[in-house]
Amino acid sequence: MFSFRKTPRMPSVDEALPGRNEPLLTAKTHFVNGNPLKGPYPAGFEVALFGVGCFWGAERKFWQVPGVYVTAVGYTAGLTPNPTYEETCTGLTGHNEAVQVVYNPVEVNYEQLLALFWESHDPTQGMRQGNDVGTTYRSGLYPLTAAQMEAAVASKAAYQERLAQAGYGAITTEILPAETFYYAETYHQQYLAKNPNGYCGLGGTGVSCPIGLPAAAE
């Protein structure tokens, strides 16, 4: 992604940038499928939130899944209200780059999305993903319901066993109840559809997750 000085340390409340009261301007519809980014969504559809490193490549993986209605990129699990991309890059907002996924549970379930999450990156790297270093690239799951929390914790344990068998260390993925998701600026939304040769720094471990759906091809 863009070149900014990154930090691997989370800021304290006193260090956090002040942010702003008003949300950032962003796209109204999905660049690929035309569905509304912020809703309204069809009745019965569900929402999930994932931090998988650089959100450009992560979002593309999810919008390709059959049953996913719309995706959006943004910032979550931080301290600063309505942060800009440049502010998150300082490391002083505490946010993670995240993908919000709205999906039809009749066609694809949360466990299958979890499998894609685990297989799409290396969740053992701490505050980085490949060459992308800093707190904004940490691996994170942010369940919105008790059922999602239970599934997320169980999937982490199952994937840890598979990773250990393959010689990997401990998973560093944070699993926290979902907080506010702040939509990123328009140019970040569906970035790799607008810029097909754009940067994508994601790379999985090659270890399959024992539940759900194989990782979607790019």
C-alpha cells in the first residue's frame, strides 16, 4: 500500500488522535455489483467483519464469494472517531484495516467465510502481514453476535491445530466483539476492481482450514 511510517505498537488513549464527529465521504454503491454499501440490505442477510491485512486484496477475496451481497472497506477496533486513511497510517488511531461483508446465510454461512479468512493470510505474524508492517495490518475477527463469537473462537482453535502440524507458531489473531466500523474513503472501496494491477500483499500459509469453503481464487 502507500508508503507511510508504520508502528507495531498500539497507542494509548492519551496518544490517540482526536478524529472528527462527521463520517468521511465514501461511495454509495459497490463498484463491482452496484449494491448499496451502507444498505438497506435484504431481509435476513447478515454482516461479518474481518481484518486480513491490506484491505484492498482482502475485500476482493470476499466479494468473489457466491452469496456475498456487498463488501466495503474501512477501519475498526481503534480509538479515533471517523479516522482518515492518513491518520490510521500514523498508528495513532489504533484502528485495523477491515472488510465488512454482507451475505445471504442461505448461500454462504459464517463458518465458510471464516475458512476463507484463515486461508487468505498468515495469522501468526502479529502486527504485520507480509511486507505490510504496522498495527493497521494485524489479523482480527470482530464478531457481531454471540453465535459468530462462538464460531470464531472454535475456528481459531481448529486452525491452530492444523498450523502447528505444518510447523507454524501461535496464531496472533485478535478476536474482539465488533465495534464501530468506519467506512474508508471512496478511492479505497473495491480498489482492485478499479485498479486491476494494483498492489495486493496478501499471502496465505497454504494450510487448509478444516471447516467451510476453500479460498476463492483472485
